[in-house]
Amino acid sequence: MPIISQFFGIIIRMFYDDHNPPHIHVEFQGQKAIFDFSGNVVKGDLRSNTARRLIREWIDIRVSQLEEDWQLAREGKPIKIIEPLT
């Protein structure tokens, strides 16, 4: 599963040919969660409130790029790296 971004110890991935609705897979300190493109946790959990806040902030800023990557992944095309939160 390609890593599309990393920041502050947070790893964000997106599967090729994954199921709808559009989402990202996030890992932080060994914990895993799936977030939709609205910043909601769909599955799993991250115990860190700070990590969840940072991920939601990143999603808000990068939602159009996430949507573009989702479409590329659905088409089996290379996914683009998305700028981290700084």
C-alpha cells in the first residue's frame, strides 16, 4: 500500500482499487485507523487527540489532492505524493 504522506510520525497510505467510500489508512505509534475525506474515523482508533487533529487539518487542506489520488488509484495509475503538514 503506497505511502502518500508522512508528518510528525503519522503515516498516510492509500490502497489501489480499494472499496468506496474514499478514505485513507493512517498509522501512528503502532495504532491504525481509517479516515474518510471529511476527517471522520471510519474504522480503528488513534488514542492521540493531537494526531487526530493534525490528520483532520491535513485532510481539510489537501482534500482535492486526496480526491485526485483516489481516482488515480481506482484507475490503477500511479498515486502522487501529497505534501505533509508543516
